Amino acid sequence: MPTASDELRAKMRERFGGIDIIGPQGHLLAQGYTIDHGFITLPSPIHRVTDSEGDCIDFLCDEWDYAFPLGHIA
């Protein structure tokens, strides 16, 4: 069930033009992330998540039930 905040939805709308998985997922993939069956994996163990990446991760997890290992955010 979608639970992303209105603020986060607005950021995605502004950044990608809509509320879907294509923009946020594409942004993460372009940064080297892997996404397999809804599980998001960092590009490398020492990768530092940027604000825009964090917004995309939060949106995909909150709105689309993706999963991300929270202990990996520095």
C-alpha cells in the first residue's frame, strides 16, 4: 500500500515528471545500484548515498514496497 509522504511524492513529480518507478529506479541504476525483484543494492560497500539517491530509495520503499538494507546508509 502506498505510504510515501506528500513531500516525497512532490519531489519525485518535480524531478521525474510523475509518480512511478521508472524515474527513481532509473536514477539509481545510472548511479551503479542494482535492483533485483525490488531489492536495492549499493554500487559498492563504501558508497555514500546522496540526498537524491536517498529520496529515490525512500520513495521506492515507501510507495512501491522495495527493500533496502538500512544499515548501509552512512
